Amino acid sequence: MVQLMEYHIVSGCVVETRRSLLSASRKKKRRGTRRAGASSEKKIKANEDAEVLRLARILNTNFMERGGYHAVLKYSDERRPETYEETRKDGEKAMRKLRELCNKRGIKLKRILVTGNWSTKRDCKTDKWHHHVILCAEALPLLLQIWPQREITIYSIKKQDLTGLAWYLYKNVRQPEDGSTKYKVWSSSKGLDKPIYTEPIPVSELVGIEPIPGAIITCQTPTYDPDHEQIVGSYMRCYLPERPKVRGGMIILPKAKKRGGRKRE
């Protein structure tokens, strides 16, 4: 039995609201036979969108409120690895060194690593492989100890919805066209905080998500099923000035402020 439900995903100050048909039974559905090449272009796009949102939730949960840095690690011609695979290994090696330094100083490392092989400016493949590191503020001085400072560019992370940053990072990695390898787009340190999923509640309409009082809506769109080519739900993402509270699997939304003013005599 399926029922139209609404639930929230809370990632820091960002709240996503979804309405979709969910199964009331906890039994797992039997997976059908999957044929090679059966995924349509729309299905691939939907999977890509889901991966970006997964990264965005991790970024918003761990780096939006506490702040942090976006460091771009580059290579001089003398130090550049010969292949992209070697570059990926070199990035992971640098992250292990960073973790060791943080452990010695009692710092809890929070970081995301993306190794780019695509130029987002020129929209083409590049051999100037580089690393994007999103990390907590305490770890930045230690990163400067293990990477040449002339080959690093640093940006501070602002308190805002970081979904745009997630898209940028994701687009820095392009999979091989022949499908020979499937690169993992990003890796992270252990112990990162996870987004909170609230308990689904029944709703009567597919559309009509109520905006949260005081929130800035950054995305509002129907949910599309690429396999059956039909709308199956609705989606809204918004940004709040403060992180909302979640109790007992339910989100405690702020109440709308009452209008003031003098009463007429």
C-alpha cells in the first residue's frame, strides 16, 4: 500500500520538503531484473541530481554554520603527476597526512576531497589535475604545512545554502566516456554530522507545500519520474536564519510573526 506523504530533510539551516508516494509496508520490494543500457538519459540526470543533493546536505550540515574553507590544491609542472589516477592517490595521501597532524593536536578533522579532471570554465577535459578540499577552520594551518603555499588558493565559506558549491564540485569530475572506470566524485573524513530526516506524515495533495515562515526559498519544483514520465511529487528547498529544532522525528518550524500596530479607537 502506498500513501502520499510529506517529510523534511534538515541540513544545518537548509530545510528540504518533499511530497511523494511512500510505501506503508516496511517490507523491501523485490528488485526486478536490470538490463544493461536500460537507464535512460533522464534517469541518469535524476541520479546525478540525487548525488549532488547528497553532497550538498553534508556540506550544509557540517560547514554552513561553523564556517570553514574551500582550498584548491594545484601542481606546478615539476610536481604534476603523470596520470589522473596518480593524482587521486596523491590527494588521498595528503589527506592522511592532514589527519595525522590533526590527531596529534587534538583537532577533529572535517573535510571533503574532490579531485578534478574537468575544466568548468572551458567545459572540457583538462590535464591540469587539481584537488578541492572543503575543511574546518582549525585544520587550515596544518594543510598549509603539507602543501606548497604558492600552489594553493583559499576561499572562505559563507553562511548560506551550499548547494551551488556542491554542483560546482561535482562538475569538476567527469567519468570516462567508454565507461571503463567509475570514479568516486568525493570522499570525506569520518565522523561528519549527517542530515536529519523527519517522520513522514500523510497529506492529501501532491502539490501545495506550505512555505516556512521567515525562510528564503531557493528551489521549488515538481518531482518527475523519468521511467514513467509523470510527476510523482513536489519539492521545496529553503534557507532559514537559524537551524530549526527536530524533536521526536518532527521538525519544529518557527511561527509566523504577528503584525503589530495600534488598535483604532
